[in-house]
Amino acid sequence: MTSAPARPVSAPVAHGTARLLPDVDRPRAWLLTVDDVPQSYVDLADPNHLEFEYVRRLARLLTAAVAPADPLRAVHLGGGALSLPRHLAHRHPGSRHLVVEDDGALIELVTATLGPPPPGVELCHGDAAEVLTRLPAASVDAVVADVFTGNRTPAHLTTPAFLRASAAALRPGGVHLANLADAAPFGFLRSQLAAAVRVFDDVCLVAEPSVLRGRRFGNTVLAASDRPLPTTDIIRGCAADAFPARVVHGEALRRFVGDARPPGGAGVPSPRPPDGAFTVG
């Protein structure tokens, strides 16, 4: 007997109305939105399928920067539907992932609809910055910052202090990754890069060329470490994607940052996207 098709599910959550929308083309895949802003896409039948380009870039950066033979320990700030933690837990058996999400109602909706997290993935309800500061020093291989309240990154997750807390939690050679959304003239993005180069020894930026050329608002990914990043592997991986990305590093990154300064102590939220930039019908 053929099972009935999945139906959309919605519920009020802390930051708006969340919806889980089944994908008609992939029987066990779901799109999570909050107030019609896409937050996650997850395929329960195929964790290797990453629909969003920036999530594929995060996965490639992390895999390139952290030795895949070692058990991976990662902290994911921002939960959504757990797309990246599911993918990494599947790709690296034995890895451990702590996922921090401040919206308890969203956690309840996702777990009630999609089931509990897979083995190796632990959900934590709390504020990302507070949980990060409580982690033991040098205890994780990666910190992945992908936190949005609606369609903006909260100000307190953009400060130099936040980056220093991430650096303190990382093991030697660990990597800090962040999803940062902006558009030309990149005031927010440049300030985040300016902060990162003061905290970490090596920093690179990965983004679609159309975003870097100022043609549209979009996601970019920052990668930072206390050791040289494997930029050759990163460039190769990003070039192989269906939507190739540019890697900005070294002198090119210094030119991009220019005279930008890190944000002040309270931080600054990411810019509000233009109408329709990330919404779905």
C-alpha cells in the first residue's frame, strides 16, 4: 500500500510562524521556513543531499579543514532542521555534534515532525553565545555559526568577543565557520572580516561571484583558523559545485577588508535583506 503524501505542518515559534513543507520531488525531504524565510532543507532519506549552496560550502570547508580520519567534534550555533549536522554525522560516523537553538518551540516542531536527531547529534536549547562561552577550552574541531532571528544575524553574535569565545573553544587547527549575509558595499561583511583577522591567524571568504560583484544580496561563508587553511582544496571543492564560488584569501582578502573596523562591543545585526531576497511562496 502506498503511504499518503506528507502534508505541510506549521506552528507559532519564538521568532514568528514556522512551516515544514514537504518536497513533492523527494519523498522524505522538507523545507523549513520561519515567516516564509527559508531556514533549512533536509532530506531524511539522503543526508548527503544539501539543497542550499551555502550549506554545501560550509560542509566542504569543514571537511577540507579538519582531518576526516579523526572523530569530528563540532558545535553548530543555530539549529533549524539540522541539515548540516545530519550530513556530517552520516559522512563521518562516530562524530559528535552539539546543536544550539534558542527557539524551544522550533525544536519541538522539528523533532515532532521529523523525528529525533540521528546518533551523534545532540540538541541544546539555549543562547548561542552563552553556550559557546561555557564550552571547555580547546574542546571542539569546529564552530559553525548560522544563527538568524528571522532574516538577520543577532548583534551579540557579531562581536569580537564572540569570535574570541569561538577561538578559545577550538582545538589547535580547528576552524570557525560563519554564514554571513550582505550586499555591496558590504559594510557588515567587511566589519566581520576585520574582526576575524584580529582573532585568527588565517581567514578566507567564500561567496558566489554575483554576490561579490555587488549584483545581489546573498550568503557568504567566512572560514578562520589559528593555522593555515587548506585553500587549494577549498578552491577545488568550491569550483566543482553546481554553482561555483570564489575564494577570497591572502592579499585579495586584505584589499576587500580595506579600512573596515570590527564592530563595537555590542555588535551590529546583519543588514535586513531586500524584499523577496529569501522568501518563498
